[in-house]
Amino acid sequence: MAPSRPHKLNSPRDLRAPQQVLASACLSRPACTQRCSTCARCETAPAGLFAPSAMTGEKGDAFSATEQAHWIVMVQRGGVLQWVVCVRVARDTGGMQRLFSTLNKGRSNNNRLEGFGAAATQLMSHRGGSLEAIENTLPAFRRSAALGVPLILEMDICMTRDGHPVVFHDDDMGRLCGPQFKGRSITEYALSELPPLVIPEALKGIVSENDKEARRIPRFQEVVEEFPTFPMQVDVKAGSEAMILQVANLITTNKREHLTVWGTFRHAQNEQCYNYFGTRIPLFFSWRRWMASYALSWVGLTHWMEYRESCLIVPNWQWVLRRKWFEDLNRLGISVIVWGSKEDVANGPGGGINTVEGFERVKRSGANGICTDRPTLLKEWLKTNQLEPVDRFGNKEP
């Protein structure tokens, strides 16, 4: 059966959810007298947002659920003009203070990746540990799994010409498969036609040229079936809609929604992940969404954004490593994991933080986890250094 698409508010004129009538909150129909009680249970609103008497007018009367919905949609989905109108309406009715305080409430402080385990988010094995085995291969994931500590297996998905999701990172096959494949894409080949992976310089003498398994591009299905209990971060990259649906089907049929966080930094594909599966499979931020949250954090309004994500995965750029932002997200139950862009990647392929100095920088930022190509080194460092847990604030409000 095809998954249901969660309701999405696109504009003040689009306020109709399945099985719910929100027309009375629409800006284009201010004269509507319908008072639909189902507005208070709309799945698009944060829990507790429409609590009875949460907002009051100048005479102390509780605002109706539809009036509250009207305002919240304007604040959370609207532009500058709607923002100004919202504040003006709230001020004129004497309810601005109550309105603003209400927006701070009803937000979950529970760890949204609770199924991963308390310690798992500290160590993310980037592509299985790219400096310890050939990236995104079954031997790489086996090596990380054998470390005997809680961790996340990070991987990237592409799809072959004949429709098989495989674990592979680059859009261009040249780096991983040899110069003769430069300019070619995985999508041009059937599964049976995929070439072996080359051994990178950092692993020459460690991986044998004759080890076919170490150089084979695996299917995503193989990885899911071999590591059923390990948390995974799955990047669908620039995948097609068909690929995203196949990946999700493998996640759900193997009953590992609670052990997977997925998405991509590309906003369009990330929207597809959410539109089809909502928060059933935990989601990480697209570039656009995390930049919006980052901007709000500078004016003390991190908690005003409507978060469907469970995990923030950001590069180790100095301006990004902002403790206050990370603390705000932790208060909302959102985990923060940092990956390596240029600094601290050592001789890795990029994406992992691979030096002790880099680990220290992430620790000072207040993040909850580190993405690394050297999981063995990070495992040893974590024996004497602990990163901040996502639930460090308990039930305290932002």
C-alpha cells in the first residue's frame, strides 16, 4: 500500500487537511463563522499549541482554535508582511504576550533518536570508516560494527540503471572506480555491470587487490539485512523519487524506522522524504532548513521554527559551531552531529573529522556526535572524553 502523504501548509489559502476542515482559519475567508473543533487536533500543529485557554484576548476570553490556527500559520509559514500583521493583531487584542509564550510550549524535549541508544550518536562511522577500509563497502561496515561500541553507520545511496539502490557516494565514478570512469554515473550501469572499486592511496598495503569483496559496491538491501540492530544514517543524495521510495521500503519492511535517520542536504529530495513518510522515518536537515534554524538562533528564536527533523548534521565550519544553537536544538530533542569539511579531515576523502584536535573542537561546541573516517581513533578518544548528551536539559524550556 502506498504511504500516506502528511498534510502540508503551503499558504494561508491552503489550510485543509485530510479529515479536517480549517477553512475558517483562512485569510481569504475572515467572515467564516464555522468553529471547527478538529482544528485543535490538527497534525500540522505542535503538541499542546492549542491547549484550552492558552491564549486570551484583552477581556480574558480564550481565543478560538481557528483564530489560534490563523495566527500560528502566519507566524510559522508566512513572510514578513504576514509576520507584521500577526503581531499587530495580537497586540490589538491584548494577547501578544500570551501568544508568544504559547509558542514556546508544547515542544518535545525527548531525544528524537531515542531508538538509537543514549551513546550511539557520539560516534558516526563515515561511510564505514574511510581511512580503515574502502568506503561504503560491507567489510568497512563490518569493521566498524566489530568495534564493540554504540555507533551510527553512515552511508550514501545511488541507484543503478536497472533500479537497484546501491551504497555509493560520488555522482562521478572517477575517484572511486578509476580515471576511465571519470564523467560516468552509477545510473548508467546495471548492477551486474558495476566495476570494482579502486584502493585509495591511504589504504594501499592494507587492502589487497585480490580482495573482491572489499572492492565490491554493495546493494543497500545487503547492508540493511546484515546489520539489523545498528543505527544508520542514510543519505539519499540527489536520488530520484523512485529511488527514495525503494530506500524507504527497505527501511520499513525491515522494521528499522527507529534505527534510521535519513534525508539529504538537497532540499528538493529532502522534501520528498518528508512528503511521503512524514516523521515515520526520522529525518535530518537539508541545507536550507538548517540555515533557517541557524539564522533564528542569532535572534533567540530557534524554538519558533516548526521542526520535523530529528538530527542536525553540519560541517565543522567555525561559524557553524555555535554552542547556543546546539543547546537550543537539544532542548527540542534534536541531536547534533558534526562532520569534517576541510579542517581536520587529514588524508580522508572529506566528510570525516579525523584528528584529536578536531574532536576537541567539536567537544567545545557542545555537539552530541562526531562523524569520522577513523572510528577506532574516535573510540579511544571517547574513553576519556564525553560529548554532551542530547537530553542534558531534561524538561527545561528553551
